[in-house]
Amino acid sequence: MISVSDPPHVSSGPDIAVDENRLEQLIVEAQTALPVELPALANQCASSLGLDTALIYLVDLQQRLLIPLDEASEPLPVDGSSAGWAYRTVSPRVAEADDGLILWMPLVDGAERLGVLAVRTASLDGVRMRRSRMLAHLFAMLITSKRAYSDWLASRTRTATMRLPAEMLRAFLPPRTIGSNRCVSTAVVEPAYDIAGDAFDHSVVKNVLHTMILDAMGHDLTAGLTTSVAMAAARNARRGGGDLVDVVGAVDQALAQWLPDHFCTGVLCRLDAETGMLRWVNCGHPPPLLIRAERVLAGALDRPPQPPIGLAGPLAPAARQVHETTLEPGDCVLLYTDGVVEARDADGAEFGLDRFTDFIIRSSAAGQRPAEVLRLLIHAILDYQRNQLRDDVTILLFEWCPQHQ
């Protein structure tokens, strides 16, 4: 098994004939293809590109398994397989097979890891490598466009029954990872099939990254409803051009009007990805953490607490205070809910803030991408509490990386 990259210039070996008319026809067919038809379509496109076969694997909800869209094939582990290596590192991987080679290509939509594409070929050169990459790009876009309306794709990536509060809340969640050439934001939530009151949101608008983390009281359908209303109100205000104060005010008003006995804590941030200016509002939530040069800057983003979101009447705050600071290139900001540090092992010892931040720093220093750092971290927290979380756990990490432009 070896990792591979494209040669800088023309490949060695002869070019491979491509039936461009047939390939064009397949791409047109892809626009109206049902999601269940994607496995057959992938094989047909691979054949038109001079490759043997192509098999699509999507990562499951907890990022432990790569599940084939071909229902006759078996899932593969994310940890401990060539396919998983390609997924974890977002890099191609070649493995020998009985009848040739398997090229594992990551399926990525923007910054979001979707799964991998297994391309079988008798031999590998620069031409086949580039065509395999092109095929992976095509099917990443197809999967992204079709999964929004496909229950089949959603059900294929589930390994357990989802409870109603989680189903409702997940309908509001954005992709796990988003980004541009200046910033990236990634998040994880657990318990994956039983989440109720926690949620995250992130969006890039021009050169501004918007992030938000919420934690509603309780762990039932009403908690999920509280968070869902809060997310809808925040997005409505944000998309209407509102600033941070407007957004928090819209959530306060929505919860006070529609769910007057319920509230949530949260942190809302806006990062100018050109200047590094970070503005945030903290509403009764654990303060964000600033990681710089592989260490946590203690108290860097701590500010006097403000009331939770949704308090009505005399308890409602007169005004929300917006805080500002300027990040340095490479800085990471970490948002989390209290279920992270309050996770306990069999002896009752908390996972704790120090263990939490140390894990992130060590994983980042080892060269792991932010999305992989959080994947490893959430699994470590689950293992620490023997997969029995007492509270929802949500973590959001965003990084300002203007040097990547």
C-alpha cells in the first residue's frame, strides 16, 4: 500500500482512448439519475475513462465505517484500512488486488469529507491517476447534490435507529466541515442518534465566516425544538444582513414568543477571513478557547458572562455586548458544550478541559487536519465514557489560515 500523487507533467506510458461522446452522455444522465443508480453510473463512467470499475463508499454518521453504495459489498473501517487512510488524510492510496490495483480516491465536497471512491485498474500511470481524480470530483458533486433529497443515501450512512429529536435537529445541521482558502470550520456532535439540545452552525458569506454553537436545556423533543427555532431565527436574521446583535436579538425574540419557558446558551462568532478580526457574543456558555502556536492562551477569550438566549420579561438582557480581538495566522478557536469536559470514566473522573485541549493540540501538531482532529477527539470522549454519554457533546473548531490563499 502506497500513497500517490500526480506526476508534474505528462504521464509515462501511452494515452488511453476515451469515448467522449459516451462520457458526455453519462454526465447528462447523471443529472437525472436516482441516487440508487449512482453505483452503476460510476462503473459506466469509469469504463468510458479507460478504467475498470469504480465503487462509491460513504462515511457513516459517526465516521467509523465507510459504507458502499453497492449493497452487496461490505463496509470498511475508517481506522485500519487503505480506504480509511485515503479518507482520513484526504490523499490517494494504492493497494494491490488480485486482478490489478485499487486506487482509493477521497470524495470531498469543498472541505467536507464524504467518503472514498475505489477505482480498479490493471495498471496506474499519470493519465489514469488524473482521470480517477476527475471521477472522484464528479461523484462528490453528484452525491452532494442528491443527498439533500434522498432518504436512501441518508439511511445508507446510518448504523443505528435515530430518535425523533435527533432526526428533527439533524435536519437543521449544515455539513460537518466548510471552508475557503482562508479559513476552515469543522464540527462533531454526539450521541449521533440521540442528540437533542445541542447544535452547531457555520457558513461562509463572501470573506466572513459565521459560526455558532447552542445548548438548550433538557434532553427531549422540546430541547431539540428550542435549538431548531434558535437556529432558524439566527439564520433568518443573518441572511437578512443583520449583525451579531441583530442575530442574537432575533433568537431572543423568537424563543420568547414561541417557546417562552425555554432558553439555550450559546456562542456566536464572525471572523473576517481577510483581516483576522474576530467578533463574538457569549450568552451564558463556556467561553471560546484560543489555540495559538500549539498552546491554549488561557483566558484570551474570557469575558463577563451574559444571560442565556430566550429569556423574556424582566430577565431579558437590555443589550448584548459584542467582543472583538484580532487573530494571528494559524490561530484556532474552539467552541464546545459542557458535555465535553463533564464526560466521566468508570471511576467518575471527568474528561476535563486540560485533557480536551491537550488532545487537540497534540493531534494538530502531528499534522492532522481539523476535521480529523475532531473525529479522533469525539471517539476518545466516547471511549472515555464507554459510549454512554450523560449529556450531548458538540465541538466546533475553526482556523484562520490566510497563508493558504
